[in-house]
Amino acid sequence: MIKPISNINDAIENSLEPDFEAAPFTDADEEFEQEAETEKLHGLEIISSTAKFFEADGPLKSSERFGGRPYEHRPQQADMAVKIAETLTGRHNLCVEAPTGVGKSFAYLIPLIYYSKISPKPSIVSTETINLQEQLVRKDIPLLQKITGIEFKASLAKGRNNYLCRRRLALATGDRRDEYLPLASLSLEMERINKWAENSSDGDRDSIDFRIDQVSWSYVCCEAGNCLGPKCGSFRNCYYWRARREWEDADIVVANHAMFFTDLKIKFIEGQEQNLLPEYSAVVIDEAHTLENNAAEYLGLRINSNGVISFLNRLFNPDNAKGLLMRGGAEALQLRETVANLKDDVMRFFSQFEQYLLERNDTIFRLRQPGLFPNPLSGKLAALQDTLQDYIKIKEDKDYRTELEAQGQKCDAYAAGIADFINMSFADSVYWLEDGRSGITIQAAPLNISELLQETLFKKSFPVILTSATLTVNKKFDYYRERVGFMDGQELRLDSPFDPKQVRVYLPREMPDPAHKDYAAALVEQIPRFISITQGKAFVLFTSYQMLRYCADNLRDFFETNEITLLIQGESLNRSAMLKEFKRDIHSVIFGTDSFWTGVDVPGEALSHVIVTKLPFAVPTHPLIEARGERLEAANRNSFMHYSLPEAVLKFRQGVGRLIRSRTDTGIITILDKRVSSKRYGRYFIDSLPAYPVKYF
């Protein structure tokens, strides 16, 4: 039997050779022990302060300081906050499922605030959307600064494309703007932006109070390739660099997943010296149920045909004789001809994919072998870049050269990306092409996300905290842990703070199976029946836009007759405007697809009913879904039980989780998919919910 070592001195003595004399205890050793003891005391103080803050009679109890709302003590929130404080000070990782109503934002912000006072580096909070970013920075954090009385700096970090570039705006509105802009119609847009910029304090696109499309914004936004940095005449007043200086000086930096994963790719995968975010001491990833898909998107490859054409038009548009190369006069004539010819080459290159899809009567196709399509484009793009560089050398105008150099960098990126796609250069990845509203898109996504995240995130020296309302399946983290590679940490699943009696669930007995020919007609019959119970106030969630359109077209008369406003995704209003109108009009209904299943917050009576038309299984033939399934099958695991089903359960929980946001809310969940009660796997969906009362129809 091995005897345990009772203390550190025994451990040292047992490791020494008999004739070896231990080194004397030095000042450096004493200093190290003092630092460790100080760090331990700071850690205990952070944990204690966090626990006190969330006590029933703690600082949050004052309703006046809490925005005038009655305070509700939530033990789950306190448990989450203390566990996060222990995680930060213990420097390990943590995965927390915090159901709607727990108050997870405050639960992670408070320990981060205390932690920021002892950490030499800022903490990062990464969110799914810019809207949630702004809620944290504009609303939650200022309130906590008042309540705690602690002085700390928090900053909102967005990608540079969100910020206006003063230098580029001057080019777009100056005397030679016709040479800069490839379309005459853009001039009016530039003037509107210029007028807005006169009174803008932050140059943030999200603060623009009029609609502007991405193409127009791309001519005046800040871009990595054409940013002069300190050499720019507008550097002192640059919106983007002013924001970056705030990030570097902040205690807490609030970013979004797009920016966080792009930074992760730059730092740890590409190994570049520059970075987007400052070095950090801790990371909190909110809405972490999207972690795998966000990592796949931002660590992969995506090139769109319209994007390549737009890039060439920026150089020279032969249709209207506009673009940067018009400024060069006769000396740029050869270059303009090269660009015009290359534009035709780009159209031919992407049309081969379009034709391939048409022949198969499909909009998506997965590549399984390299070299299936010819690639004359990468070489021509590389040749254009070489010619462009020679041309840039003879130009003296600094701004002009900067714009051309930026386009040259894009030329290189497109050439390399297209070659990587055709040759399928990335190991352990899936490749596919897709025809959509924005033209043909070629894409690649890594399949080894868990391994990538372990190496770039979970094995690092800083603690990583993942949190969302939906991370478990069958009340276990097993599925989520496997998909994202979570390791070196603890898991915490919190109960809902709401009474299950606040919700009723209606389950079908007589509905046809979704695969049956009568299913669509049955939806048209049943949706009005259940909408009438709450007189609107409902989300009707679809899994396909085609089915949404069918039901909307066949139910317009019902909504008009009953004076219930029908808001349809994909029509005149965007998502934000739909939600605003839904909250304003108490008798309204939203017909929505994918984006309304997650990330939507409608507290109170306005949302009293969620109708799920079909269990949200992903399309099994989509290349990414198919490839993930094949990976499991190759490991002798059932892809339906180990991927398709748990993914659908998580999305289902997200969808119905839109309903109850406070202890005063009540509502109904109606499921119009017979499989929830007729299939054995249906119990996974019902068991994933709290113990709501169930009624059959």
C-alpha cells in the first residue's frame, strides 16, 4: 500500500537522493510564497464579495437602485455567481446551464467586476449578437457600476467594418468621387452618410437611423487592408482606433462571437503577431449553445460570387466606366482591360457551379474529391495582383495607393481561398457549394471542432466560462461536452426559477405525420384554433420557409377577419422591426423560421403562446450535417441518437424558451408535430422541459 504524503516538506524530502543536500530557502522562494498567499486571499475575497452581493438582503434588494422594478431573489443566480467566482480565482474552466430567468448576465458580470480589480489583463465577454453586446455595455454594466460603487472600465468591441473611416468618406464625397465609386447611384448614399457623420460621436454603423446596404457601407467603412493606422491624417480622430484604445484600457471587454473566433484564429491557428482583441485573463462565452457552429463558420472558408464581382467593380466596372483604375488614365488602360476580362472569367467560373446544381435540380452540393472543377481563376487573380503591384509603385498619391493595396490583398486572399476550395486543402473538413439569394457560395468547415477548441481555448492558462439556457440533453452535459471539447473544468446545471404551473403544453394525437401529404392542410386548420385561445400574442415557429409561406398565404383571411396582425418573416419588415411591432401590438402573431427560434426576448403578455409546427431536426442531407453524421458512424456510433436528436432537442428548448421571462408570465406551448408523442424519441423533447402540465388534443 502506498502511504500518502502528508505535506509539502515530506514530498521534497522523499524526492531527494540520500547524499543530496537541499538548497537553502531563498528570498525569491519567500516572495513566491507571499505572492501565492496574497493571490489566495484575493480569491477568497472575490468569492465572499460575490456571495454577499447576491444575498436576499444584498445590494440588489433596493428596488430604487434596481431601476424601480421589484427585486426577486433568485438562489440559482447566487449559486451561478459564486461558482464563477471560484472558477476565476481557481483558474479552471466552467460550463453552466442557466435557464431563462436566472439572470445569468449579472451572475457572470459581478464576479468579473471583482476579478478585474486584481487582474493585470482584461476579461472578455463574448456574446452571440451585437444587440446583446450593447445591452450589456449600455444597460447592465452601468447599472452594476452604480450598485457596487466600484470604478472599472468596460468597453464594447466590434469588428473594424462596423466603424466609419473618415479618410475613405472624404474620398467618396470629394471632387474625384466618380473615380472612387463604381456606381453613380452610390453618390446619394455617400452624402447621407456624410451628413450623419457630422453629428456622430462614435462612427458606429449601428447608430445610423436610416437604412444602408452592405455594398454602400463597404466603400466608407474601416478595413484592415486600407487602414493607414498612425500614418493616417485622421488617425487622432479615427473612430475605430479610438474604440481600440478603449479596449486596451478596459477591465471588461464585451465582444461578439464573430470577433472572438476571428481573433482566436489569428492568434492560435494562423500564429500571426497582430490581433483584434487585447490579451485577456478570462473569457465568458454567453449563448454558448452556438459555440460549435460559430467555430465552424469563423474557422472555415467562405467565398461568394457576388463578393468577388464587387471587389473587381471596385477596381473597374466596365458597365459604367467607374472605379479606382479610371483615375490612372491611359497608363491604367491595360489594367482596366485585365479587370474587365477577369470579371468575365469570374462569371464563367461560378457559372460552372450553377450549371452543375441545375443539372441535379438542387441548390447545394458536397464536394468529396479534389479537382472536380477546373480552376483557371486563381492564377489570373495572382497575375492581376502582380500587375497591380507594379502599377502602385509608380503612383504618388498616398490615399490612392492605400486603396489599391487593399484590393491587392483581397486579390491574394481570393486566389488562395479558391485554390484551397478546389484542391480541398484543409484536412478533416467538409466542402460544399450552394446557390442562394446572394449568388453562388463555396464553403469549407472544419469537422474537428472539439480538438481545435481544446487546443486554442480550453487548454490555455486563462479560465473559460461557457453559459447558456440550453446546454444539456436529458439533463446531462455529455453531448455538449463532446461536441465542443470542453475539458479541465466543472459543470453546473441550474433549475428554472419559475413555477411549472405558469405554462401549459398541448400535444397532438390526431395530427398527421409531417411526412404525410395532409400535414400542411392540417397545420392550416390547427394554427387558427390555437391562435384563438390567446387572441394572438404568439410566435408560430417553422423549420422551413416554404411551409411558412404556404400557411401564411392560406391564413391571411383568418387573421384579417379576427383583426389579428400577422407579421411574416421575409416580407417588408426586418427581424428587429418585426419584434418592435409585435411588442407594440398586443394582438399580433409572428410567423418565423430559424432566427426566431433563438435570441429573442419578449417579456410580459405580448408573447403568451409559442406554437412549434415541426420538431426542429436539421436537414440530414446538408453537407455539414451529413459529414458530422458520417464522422460518428465511422466511429461506430448512431448519428441520429448522438447528433441529430440532441441537436434538435437543444433547438426545441431554445424555441419554447422564448415564452416565460419572469415570474408573472404565463403561457402556452403548442406542439403540432405528432412525433413528439408517437415516436419513442419524442420523450427526449418532453423530458427536456420543466414539469409543465400536459394536455392532449
